[in-house]
Amino acid sequence: MKYGGILRIGFKLLVNDKPKFTALLIGITFSVFLMMMMTAMFAGILNHSYSTVTNIGTNILLMVVIAFVVGLSISGQTFYTFKPTGRQSRHEMHPQRMRQI
């Protein structure tokens, strides 16, 4: 073990000091509690969202296709609305440029 001496000295310093050791145990316990709680919350959210999709009673592949078509129509309408024009009309040009024409 490469760091055996340093770890042994650190362990002796930590174990012989009761407040540091107690704070370490409380900190480790609290961090494990937070990790378990966040994991459980994530699993619960996934369970609720999955049950909403599966309890509808339709085919998942059909839902994917419908969502894809709706997304394409929304993005197509957005690109059609904001498409760039090839040539500007006279009223859209800069006033300096209007005098030259």
C-alpha cells in the first residue's frame, strides 16, 4: 500500500479525537441519507410518469409516432414563419440605400 503510513497517522488522529470522530459519523450518515432520499424520489417520479403512459391503454409505438409528427409540424410551422426572405422590399431597406435606388 503506497499511502499506508499517512492513512495510519490520519486514522489515529481522527479516532483519538472524539468530537471529530462524532462529526465524521454524523456527516457520513447524513450524506448517505440524502443519497438514498434523492434516489427514492427519482424512482417515485419515474414510477408515476411510467404509470401514466402505461395506463392509457394504447400502443407505445403509436404514441411515439404521434409525438414525432406533432413535433415535426410545430418545428415546420416555426421555420416557415421565420424563414428568411431572399430580397428585401423597398420599405425594409436602409434610408441611405433608398436614395441610391
